[in-house]
Amino acid sequence: MTKVALITGAGQGIGLAIARKLLEEGSHILLNDREKSLTQEAVAQLSRLGKGSVIGCSGDAADPEVIEEMLDLAIKNFGTIDQLVCNAGITLFGNFLDYGREDFMEVARVNQSGTFFLTQAVARLMKSQEKGGAILFTSSVTAHQSHENLAAYAMSKAAIEMLAKNLVLELAPLGIRINTIAPGATLTERTTSDPNYAATWSKITPLARPAFPEDIAAAAAFLLSDTARHITGQTLIIDGGWTAISPSPYA
């Protein structure tokens, strides 16, 4: 049976790689990104694969109106939602002693509140569909090991990992599984803008390189698949072994 996946923050990077992987495995995709141009480019790129169907919905995935629009579009076009990937998130760097309230609240709004209420909306839909489903959050290794200038971000990612674990109590009886991936250093459009990024992380990662988005997507697809039907409430760290030793990139 063809599944339908709603993926946020999927205009590029890890989110786009997950969308491509699920599309290749036969899912229909509703792809969201905050930037309209990225959404349109991603939909055009994936459509050229000639597999499944992909539609876009631009907007802030933490906005209640956008959440409602995404669900309405998915139901109108595909009739169901079987898989949800809450990948949208923001990173606002800053020293803890100087970190501003406005930046803190924005990180919490997008990463925590956005994940919470999108998941709530989709879980309600999945309950009404009476056929279960699979939900995946995107966390970070910073939820497991300290990283300079990322206190607010790390806090928000640790929070959504606990949310996934806590929701097992309420979602498992509905046949809904919920897990989290925690990527480490990954070569995306954002990180490769730093010319030293790949070399730095290659030196301090036991497997001698940062991840490619496809590495993260493969793990995501597994956790969303029926192959992982007995896995829920878990976090899978995908970091080439970095958290085992955790050397600082600033050292």
C-alpha cells in the first residue's frame, strides 16, 4: 500500500534527502519549507524522479494556520497521512551569558512548540484514520553532548527527544510509533558555506568524515518503515561516532 508522508523543513539538506528517500521507496510526499523558492525547487527536483507524487506547501511549520493548511492539502490530494517527519527547526548561536530572550523564544517556538502542535494535529488525524502511523523527530547530537554557543538549541532538541519518549504512552495504543534521529555533523548547504567545516569534522569524527544527508535519510526511512514496526520511543544518533569521544570543533 502506498504511504503518504508529510515532511517539514524539506527544501534542502536533510529534509530534502528524507523526502527523496521516501519517494524512491514509494511514498507520496507533501513537502514543506519556510522559503517558498526552496519549496518550489525541491518539488520540481523530486518530481523529475518520476516516482510517486510530490506537492509543496510553503510556510512556517510552527504556525497553526500553516499546520492546518498542510493537513488539508495532504487529505485533499492523497486522502491520508501515514508518516510525519518533523524536521523544521532553527539554530540561533550565542554565548549563554549574552543570549537574548527574543532568540531563546524563537528557538523554543519553532523547535519545541512547532514540533509539539504539528505532531498533535497529525496524531489526531491518524487516530481518526484508525490505521496507525509513524512519526519521526529530527533532534541533534547537541542534545547529548555539550557544544559551545548552542545552549538554547541543545535544550530544545533534548526536549523533543523526551516528547517522543513521553508520547509512547498515548500513541502506542493507537498504533502510532514515534522516534527521533539525532544527526551529527552533516554536509548540507548551510554547513558547507564554512570552507573549513568538512576538514574540521573529518579530523574529529571517528569514521573520518561528516555525514552526507543520504546517511541521515537512510536511518530516517528505516525508522518510518514497517521493518521498524516494533521500535518506538527511541533516539538514533547518527554521527560517525562523534558522541563517543566528543572532541570540540573549536579546540
